[in-house]
Amino acid sequence: MYDMYEEQRRLADKITEFRTSDRPDEAIALCQQAISQFPDNSFFPKLEGDICRQYKRFSQAARAYLKMLVLLRPEKFSIFVTAYRNLEKNAPKEVMSAFLDDIKRLLNSASLSEELRKNLQIFLGSQLVVDHAFLRLADQADNDDNLDCIKSKIDEWEAAQDITKIEALAKLKLDKKNSSKSKKIDTLLIYRLEKCEKYDLALAMIEKTQKPYQNRLILTAMLRICRKKEDYAFAEKELDIDEGFIDTSDFNLQYELVYYFRAKDDDEGLEKTLRRMRDNSATSSIPIARTLYNFYLSLDRFEDAQGIYEHIQYLEKERAIGLEQRRKGRTRLPIYRNEEQMESEQALRQRMKELVSEKEHNRQMIALRDLLKGFSHELGQPITNIRYAVQLYQKKIQRGLDTSEALQIVLTDILRQTDRIGTLLSRFGPIVSPKDETGEFSIRTCAEKVFDDLKTRMYGQNIIYQIDGPADLTLSGDQVQFSQVFYNLALNAMQAIEKNGHITIDITGSTDGVLTILFADNGPGIPEEDRQKVFEPFFSTKDLTSGNGGEGLGLYIVWNILKIFNGTIQIDKSFRSGTRFIMKIQQQKGGGSR
């Protein structure tokens, strides 16, 4: 055995010597001698194939690689994969086509192990189904005149679950020059590829055959495929998904945009899409209205869901009346749901509302627990300092070491610590204040008063501000309490900007009674890893010794005050020029928010 290995090594070294000295004929001849001498060794056929490929003897290389394939152990299959791909890069198509035919014949023989056969089918996949008849069919697929024939073939493959042929046809079309004569066939292939879950291939077909993107069904398919892939990178690369895109969308596209904006945590885009779906698509269509109703339920927006539910009832009654008139005396069929069905839906909706309420209650209890934990920690430090200072002075008294100077030091320290406690307690004033001075006030006027109080400090930091919005957008409640929202956000922004910046406030209303306040600054922004924490009590990235807050209560208090006013706040993740907060407040019917 030792002599056999020595002989193999000697032959390999000699072949390499011929190859490096540019003597390919002698190197190949010696490879063939070694193959005859060691017929079970896959190394020498591989070496012959590599030399033949190097010297552009592609057909001979393919035959050598085929010999190697028969001799390979399954765990070494990657060697054949590398050889095949290297040959494919340079060999003419007719050589590769003949090579594939040889591989197909090999697959039908008993020469390969079952594992090698499986590896080949996985690796070559759709290429194995390509033959002369298939190539003729692919040529027919370049013209929509043959749509019925191509559709019939695809239906046949689908019924037989022969997905590789659909995949192969798509790949052949991708290799060809794009033709405007086969738009319908291309679209058919895209839909079938999606159905077969060949998502990347479907997107490649869309990119090659559908530009410029004008077909809304294709746009919908693109977003739907990205949703199924859980990756919207392709759609974001190909499309400008902005307000104009939303405005020109139809219901099918709106449906996918809802999922897109939810995946991106883009509440502004989501709200615009839902509003357009409600105002345009759902006004006269019961199925669309039901879809919108389900979206609202999934978003825990029960008041909006109730409004759509009532509209659905109206549409069903109108439909029933119209059908009754057309029947002219025929037995009336039940068109809209009976009382039992409606009660069941109402019970389901109420239960969902209760579950969300329970979830919100649990979240509030967790927030309260964190608040009390942090509050206990913050209060504990000054109280401990006071206790130690008093105990130390008591020991001095016992030892007769007390002096008026020592007493003054103790009293000064106690005052400093109580001031710290008082400052901490005052931060909770906007939440726990018992005044409840209810009245109607202008949001813009409230903001202007706050910034008027802060303008001297802002001038010193060279920070400018701008407040936009109509003065007649009002809330009902304690204006002093609500003004703390603007105070806390403004102070946070000023600390973030430090010098030379701007703050903008934009206040808008909508026909459905939702007030939106955008509060933006051009500071450094909030790091992505902190965005979920900034509304938690006692979370802060500021210096606690700065004297400018830093307890981590500012945004927590803002969150609580907005909760009192039936509102929400979140960070605009799409804003790239600093930090922008989006506040939404649902006004109660009759004008105010409370």
C-alpha cells in the first residue's frame, strides 16, 4: 500500500511538472495513464479536467469531470460543484448543454449512489429538465401569442408538482434579452413562482421584465412577496414608498402597505394608508370595509373599529334593500347577519377590548413598579446621608467634640439633602397635582407660552424655534398640566443641542378628531438601542450632577400626561436629522380631549 501511495505521489508531481512547464499534452497523457493504473481514485480525473479547462479543451474537461463524479465519495461532492462552476464560467453553452445531457444519462443509470444522485438533483435542479424540447418551449414563451399554450404547460407542471420546470423556464427567460412581447407570460410566471415560494426568482423576474413599474398588481405582488420573505429590502430599493405612492394606491396595494408600514414601525405612513383605505376604498365595499375593520381590531383601535362596524351595517342594509327591489316578489334571502351573529361579533369585540385593557393595566403596573423602585432608590440616598450625618454628630456630642461649626456643617448637609428630595418630589407635580383646573385651551397658545418662558435661555444657547399650526385646535383639561409636555420636551432638546440649533413644533388636526403634534430638534438624536427605554422612569443618559434634571423622569412624565389627555407619544424612527416625537391625541366628541 505504501508503494501505491508513493507511485500516486510520483505521478502527481510529474503531471504538475509538465503542467507548470506548459506541456499540456504530456500532462494529460500522464493523467490518463494514472487513471488506468488507479481506476478507483477520483484525483487524477479531476486533475485531467482542470488541465483541459486551463487549455480551453472544454469538451475533454467535461468528460474528465464526469469520470471524477462517478468515483467521488458523497461527502466530497463539493469538489464536483467547484469544477462544474469553473467550467461553466468559460465553456461554450453547447458544451455545457452536452455536459448536462451526460449527467442526465448518468442519473438514469445505476452508476451513482443514492446520496450522490440526491446531491446532483439539489445542485443542478431546474437545469436538469432543460432539453431541446424545453428550449423550443422557452422560445415560445417570448411571445404572448403563445400565452394559452404556455399557461397550459405551467398548469400541467404545477399539477404534477414539477416545480423545477417552472423554475427552469423563469431562469431561461432571465438569461435572455427582455422582450416587450411577452409581458403577460412574464406576469403569469411571476405569480406562479410566488405560489411555488420561489420568492427570489419571482423578484428577479419583476426587476427584469416589469420596469417601469406601472402595473399596480405587480406592485402589490412585489410588496406581498417581500412580506412573505419578511424582508422589504427589494421593494425599498425599487420603489419610492412616500405620500404620493400612498395617494395613487388602490385597495390591494393599500392592504400590503398596511403590513409594510407596520413592519417598519412607521405610524405616520400606516395612518395615511388606513385613512385612504377608509375614505376611498371602504365607503361602498363591504369586503373592503370588513378588512379595514379587522385591521383596526388588530391595532387595538376599537373606537375606529366600531365606526367601521356601524358603516358595514349601513352598507348591508342598503344592499338588502337593493336586492329586494330587484327580486320583485321572490322569497327574500337573509342578506345581512342575524341578531345572534351580530351579538356574537359584539361579544368578541368586547372581549378583545378587555384583553387589551388588561394588557395596558399590566404595562402600567410594571411601569409603576419600576417607578417606585427607582423612586425608592433616589430617595434612599439623601435619607441615608442625613441619617449618617446626624449619627456622626450624636457621637461627637457624646464625646464632647461638638462645636457650632460642626453643627453648621451638619445642618447645611441636611438642607442640601432635603433640597434634593424636594426637587425629586416636584418633578411629579404635573402628574399628582390635585388642582384639576379643567377648561378649553389652544394647543398652539400653550406651546407659545412655554417657549416665551424659555426664550432667554434659548437665546443664550443660540437656539431658534418655530411653532406652526392653527390656534383653534383646542384641548379640554388642565392647561398648566399639559404645558409640562412642552417644557419637558423643550428642556430635553436644549440639553441635547447645547448650542446652535433649532426646535420645530407642528400641530395639525384631522376630520376624525385626531390631533397630531410633531416636536423635532436637530440634536444628535437618540441611539436606536435607547429608543425603547426613554419613556421608562429613571432611565437617563444625562449627567446627574449637572443640575439640569437627569433623574430620567422628563419623558416618563410626558408619557403620563398624554395618557391623561387620551394621547400617545413615540419616536419617529424615520427621522434622520435629530429627534422627532410624534404625539397623537384623540379628541372626544364635542371638541375637547376630556
